[in-house]
Amino acid sequence: MTDTDANTPRRKSSLLELDARTRKRNAAETRFKVYGLIAVGIGLAFLLALMVAIISNGTRAFTQTFITVEMTLTAEEIEAAEASVLKTGKYKEMVGTAIETALGRAGIDTDMDQKTLLLMLSSSAGADLRDYVLANPEMLDQPLTFDFLASSRVDGYLKGRVTRESLSEDKNLDAAHLDLVDQMRDAGIVERRFNWRFITGADASESRPEAAGMGLSMIGSLFMMLVVLACALPIGVAASIYLEEFAPKNRFTDLIEVNISNLAAVPSIVFGILGLAVFIQVAHLPQSAPLVGGLTLTLMTLPTIVISTRASLKAVPPSIRDAALGVGASKMQATFHHVLPLAMPGILTGTIIGLAQALGETAPLLLIGMVGFIATNAPETLADGFLAPNSAMPAQIYEWAKRADPAYYERAWGGIIILLVFLLAMNFVAILLRRRFERRW
Amino acid sequence: MKDTTVTERAVQMDDIKISARGVQVYYGDNHAIKDVNVDIADKTVTAFIGPSGCGKSTFLRCLNRMNDTIDVCRVEGDILLDGEDIYDRRVDPVQLRAKVGMVFQKPNPFPKSIYDNVAYGPRIHGLARNKADLDEIVEKALRRGAIWDEVKDRLHAPGTGLSGGQQQRLCIARAVATEPEVLLMDEPCSALDPIATAQVEELIDELRTRYSVVIVTHSMQQAARVSQRTAFFHLGNLVEYGDTDQIFTNPEDSRTEAYISGRIG
């Protein structure tokens, strides 16, 4: 510094006043904060809209309209019905008679014949009654109260989806039915209440949405997740440990690294067609089986698990490895005794996030035939669970959403609620595990 | 030059424990250690001093082959431990590191209990036949680490919960638990306060009765206090090696003199 510099008088400025530069800088910071708030706000608004839409549309799927009638079935009646050619037809007649009796008892007059009355019920009513009787023969010859599913039109009327005008074109139900339903509701015969069958039941045919449920597809998803967990976790973790701790750093491992990162971004339908080609066409595994679905989803989940596992292995401080090697541990001992336990929370979180991703994946399942009206009965053995054709939750939702009947549309929303509950539960478990294992001291 | 009086111990220090001949170390294209010849005596504290980046830590890590974990690192020349070449193809670095223990710059206890920290080495090397044996080894190691009295009531408390100085002494206890013959210390006190440093230095002097100790340090005072022999490294060269007293009072090389008088570094 020269003397002239030292002698120039200093410009006076007060700390109490902001100069122009500072004001500008502060304004920029405020603007940035506002942008951030707007971005977060938009995100939250979308989330809120989504939640409102899902809940308002989906909760209706969990209730269903039931027609409750009292009836007494005699052993002779059942025997005769079982001997006939059209067994459920005979049961249907019994249901019709029971409804007529119930209407009479409630003092409701109607000029409809039995067949027309039965249109108010689900077409599965006869089969439901037969299943019940065969399963509970001890209930014969004594009065029993039976809840029949109402047809989806009646259910829709109670939920406000079906009106008298909309029925004018309907060939099954007409306005007279709805008048009758009003009367029956007042008499307590028709009632809308929580429907467990939606959660536990199987899918149903196009014509009776009231009987359809998510239960079997949940089982399908469960078995798929078991396959994914059993395959993807060990393979993914072993691969990451090798790549991160043991593999020499050269062009070949660089190539593998780049490819794993790229695999995570490959569209899932590509994995679907790979699964179709490899597991079904080459390995001749059964179509539509949760085993194949699980293997296909394993391909998809592996990159996620490998990436998150490597990240958490990288995050373990190198001083821990040095410490272990310094006391004479082999590389493998250092990895398994010290590094892996510290990386565990990250690995588990990554695995669960990967599983949750796989649980919600639909596209690959379309290609291996896990979509459609597939399973009607729960798998009887463990092997069946893996090998018998089944669907999965997201595939079931997709299937319902593409069916014509608006009653199925409602069930698709309901199915999404169930799926989201599972996903939230898995994320919750991931958070819990991370809290539990993170830095044990 | 001695700042604190450390009890002089009568220890015979003629045996050569480690002998390095023509050691060259390369990190990729960087020639980090240039033709170093050094003989490290048994039951002696040998200090490596020198400015940052002079290669003293690198050379230390050659002595138990910790550099093997760095892919680009290449070591040439001979390093003999008791006359055996530690870079011989037949030598397993794991076995070598059991003989040549190491203490690092930053205290790095495992996130486990104090007991498990010390017991880990003996466990993986199968030094204990049963629990009582192991307990004994752990106690002995903690006593040698001069930390037994402080932790004997909380052996199962986490090692990471100790203070920095205690953690470092725990790491020393962990290193001696495997009964090494040489103890390498890479700036063991650089993360410690003066009191903890004094404790560790006291401990290093005690360790000399059983082990050959090699310590890398930035502090010339520390080198003067704890070591009997000092090696001065500069830009990858071993400039001067001799008795500590002689190095600090009457250095032969002008660079050594410049460094210890504070003109370079």
C-alpha cells in the first residue's frame, strides 16, 4: 500500500443505513424465498387435490348395499336343488321367495314377479347362498338372516351415482325398482354398510361389480414381493459390496457402474418384455404366475437396491475400514464386521423403497399376463401361491379402471386407497428402521 | 530442547527391527517417496518429521502395507521386518498387520463397546481360548493403553462416548491387544488437546519398553520429547536420520536446520 492510498479520506457510511448493493442483495434473497414457497405451495396443492380426489372417490368403494332377508332352508329343498341341473338357479328361486316373504312381512306391496324382484340383487346371490349352505350345513332347518349383495345399480342409487333418469335406458332396472328400494330402505331391509368383501374378496365378472374385491390380488402382490425380497436383496447387496469394497477400479467396473445407473432409468415395460422373453418363453415358467412377476420386478428393483446400498457403503467413514485393517482384519472381515452394520439402515431403507416401487408397478405385469380376471380362489398351497395364475394390486386397479361399468371405476379408486395404504405402511417401516439402526450409539 | 522431563529408561536399542532399502513409492505418476533407506531399532521411539506432503505418512503406511488399499499406489524397494521382506509375494498383509499395529491421526474407535473395541483384534486372530482369557487380554491391553482406570467400570459403554484423548488411548489399547511387535502412529496427537497429548506422550514412552514405536508428527517439540531417533523427510527424500538429540541440536543438513528453526515447513 502506498502512502497516497493510506491518506485518501475514507468514504463515510453508517451501519444503520442499507446501501444500494445490500438492498439489492436482500431483495434477491427475498425473491428467491418467495419462489421457493410458491413451488412448495404448488406441490402441496397438487398433493392435496390428489388426496381429496382419491378419498372422495375411493371411500365409497368400501361400503356396499346389502339386502337383508330372513329365511329358513329345509334339507329337502337343498337336496332337490343340488340334484337339479341348474343348481344356482334353484337357489335363486329360494332367494326370490325369501324376498317376497320379507316384503310381505314389512307390509310393502308390489306387483313385481319374483324374477323382476331378483334384478335388484347381485346375480351372484344364488351362488353366494349355495356356498354358504354347503359350508354351514348345520344352519339348515332353522331361521337364518342372510345379507345379499344388492345389484350395482341399486348400490349406485344409494350412493347417488344412479338416478331415475339414468335408468330410463337401462334394460335391467327401472324407476319402479327404485321406489321399491326406497320403501325397503325405510323398512330396514336395504342398507348400505362397510363391505369386507371388497378387501378380502376375489375379482368378479364384468356384470357384477358389487361382488369384486382386492383380496386375491393382494395375495398375488404379497407372493411377488416375497420373490423380489428373496432375490433382489441378496443379489443387490452382494453385488454392491463387491463393487464398492473389492472390485478394482478400472474401465470394466466403470462400465458396470454406468450401466447400473442407466438401468434404474429404463422404462419398466422393457423389463416386462425381458421377463416375458426370458422367464416364460425360454425358461417355460407358467404365465401369470406371481413367481414370474416377482422375478421380473426383481430385475427392475435391483438397480435401486444396488445404488442405495453403494451410497450407504460409501457413506461409512473410511477411518472405520482403516481401524479394522489396522488391527489385522482381512478386507472381508472389515466389510462384514464393521462397514456393513453401519450401512445397514441405508440398505434396508433402499430395499423397502425398491419394494414399494415394485409393489406399485403395473407395466411389466401387463406383458407377463398378470392382468385380467384371473384368479377366483385363494391359492391352497404355498407352491400355488407362487405358481398359480394371479393378479397384483396395481394390475387389478388397471383392470377395473378399464371396465365399462362406472361401479368398477369407483372400485378402482377404492383399490388405489388400499395400494396407497400399503405404500405408506412400507415407507413408515423404512423410516422406523432407519431411526432404529442409525448410529446405535 | 526437551520441554518436559520424561523418565529416561534404560532400554537396549541396538537391534534393528525394520530395515528399509531403496524404497520408492508412486501415487500414479507422482513420485512420493524417493529412495529411502532407514533402519528402525527395536524398543525405540522413532519420529518422522517434516513439512506437510513430504511423504512421512506415506512411508509409515508402507511399513504395514496399508497403502495396499490405495489402488494407484505402487511401492518399490525392500522393507524387511526381522529380516523378512514384507512385500514378498508370500506375505499376507493381514498377518503382517497383526504384527505391525497402527494408530491413526483421528481417534477411530469402532461404534461398539469399549470392550468389543479392544477384543476385536484378539477375537479375529484367535488369541483367546475362552471368555476369561479374552477378559484378561482386554484388561492387559487397556492397562497398557493407560486407560484401564478410567473405563474399568463401563467396559460395555460405547467407545465413541469417550473424550478425544480417551478415544485415542483406547485405539492404542486396541492396537496393542493383538500383541504387535511394531506400533505405527500417524500423528496420534494432532486431534487432541495439550493435556490429552501429554497423557498419550507419556504412554508412548512406556510402550517403548515392549515395542518398536514409529511416530509421525507435525510437532517438533513432540518429536524431541518422545523419540530417541528422528528422521527428517523433505519432498519425498529422507534428508537426515539420527539420534534425536543430535538432529535437534546439531543437524548436519542445512534443510534440517532450516526446518527445525522454523524457516521452511
